[in-house]
Amino acid sequence: MQIYELTALARQMKASDIHISQGLPLMFRIDGVLREAPVQYDADATRALIESMLDEAHREALDLHRLDADFAIAAPDGTRSRVNVFYQQGKISATLRLLNDEIPTMEQLGLPPVLKKLLISSASFFLLLPLPAATEVISVPLNSFLVCRSST
């Protein structure tokens, strides 16, 4: 199974992340909980899977300097993922964040209607300050706000 087939399987299972670590079970994050993936790889196949995502520059940075590599991949079907490859306890690992194709609406996020009213009002300035630990959570609603504001 190639990386694009693996990301398709993860998306089908409603996973948000894939955690790949050489010598450990392949894990999907589903509804915030890490679950063992239905497919597993041995250590050599895991390393080959991770290395298949790397270009020469990333491979060199990882092998020579033990730096991590951050990049994005796009599957043939157009779906995208953010990738972080790194060494952990001397073994290569990767985390993939499966990106959504569409920005969720405010209603889909369960945000109160008053926020939409504020955004479409005549007010011209909004300052949204996320909590330090909540930047990932806040970034999605902020995108929804922008879509809401620009579509009115």
C-alpha cells in the first residue's frame, strides 16, 4: 500500500492524522483518539513508506543532520496532507495531518449565531486572539469567519 492509498483509507475512516513510526503500530487519530490502523507494516516497510514521501533535500537533512522535515503532499485525487518527518529514539517517524477540502461553515462548527451577526454587521474590525494552546482549534473558525464575511 502506497502513501496515497493509506491517506485515502484514513480519510474513509474519518481520521484527522496518521502517525507512522518505525517499529511501532501504524496509528490513525479518529475523533481525537489514537487507534491502531487496519493495515500494519514491518520496520523496513515503514521506513520505505516514509522515505517514499521525501525528496533528496529532505532526505539529506534527515540522514546527515537528523533535522526534521515539514512539507505537504497532494494525492492524485487532489486531497492534501501536511507532513512532518523526524527521528524519534533513533528511528524514523512521520505524522500526516489530513487537510480538509472545504472550510467548515460556522453552523457545522457549532458556533453561536451571534458570531455570524457580528461578522456581517457594519463593524469593520475584529480581533480574535486564540489561547496559546488552542491555535489549531481556533484557526478553523477564523477561516470560517473569513468565508462568512467575504460571502455577504
